[in-house]
Amino acid sequence: MVPARVVILRNLRTSKDKADLQHPDFKYALKLASLLHELGHVTDLEKEINFDIANRKLDLVEAEVFAHVWSLNTMAENCYRQSYQMVYDALKNAHDGTNILRMVARAVIEQHPKCEILDWQDFIEQPVTDQELLLLDNETVNVLSSGI
């Protein structure tokens, strides 16, 4: 039998307080979103969708749209809820801008309808029982028992 692993992250705060921006979970979610966006560019470049390597040309707006849509799809498929929400909300806010970001944001929102990613906490109706804790490995039990 494969040992069970549970990854638990605290909810991110919604205020704009500077201290919240320093929270490790916020940094993790932001780094994950940024990495996936850049991997979207790698995918685009490898498939030469918006990059014409031979003629050294690129469609900047479409390349950004592709990277955003690719990263949002990847975050949705893997249930990276916090990262997904940060990116999607930022694009919705940029939707009313007046420059290239507005063009990118509008195209992304048109191509990628918002996904509702379930929050694992929605499934927890009661505290974890001792019997359930026995099913988990010692490392996970220590995390759950510590009240994090």
C-alpha cells in the first residue's frame, strides 16, 4: 500500500495588508502561478504557435494570451486554487485597463471561462477522528496534531 500524504496550506488572507503579502503561502501561490505562466511560454515556443523562430518574429499579445490560458488550464486541472484565483482575479481587474495588458486580459477571459475549483476544506464537515489519523503516516499526523 502506498503511504498517504496530505498537504495542508492555510487560507490566504484577503486584505491588502503588507504583512499578508509576506505570508509564505502567498509567496508559494504567486511563485507557482509565475512558473506555470513561464512554462506556457516554453510550450508556445517549442510548438512555434506564436513564435516564428526562423524569421525571428513573435506575436506578443497572442504569446501572452497563450501563456495565461495554458497556465490557468494547468492550475485548474491540478486544483491549484489559490494561484488560479490570484491570476484570474488580476486579469479580471486588468480587463478595464487601457494598454496591452487590457488586450491580453480581455482575450484570456474570452478564451478561458472561470473554473470553480473546489476547496478541500469544503469537504471537512467534522474534525479528523483518531481512527482517520491512524490511516495517515506519522509526519502527517504530527502536522495535523500541531493545529496548523
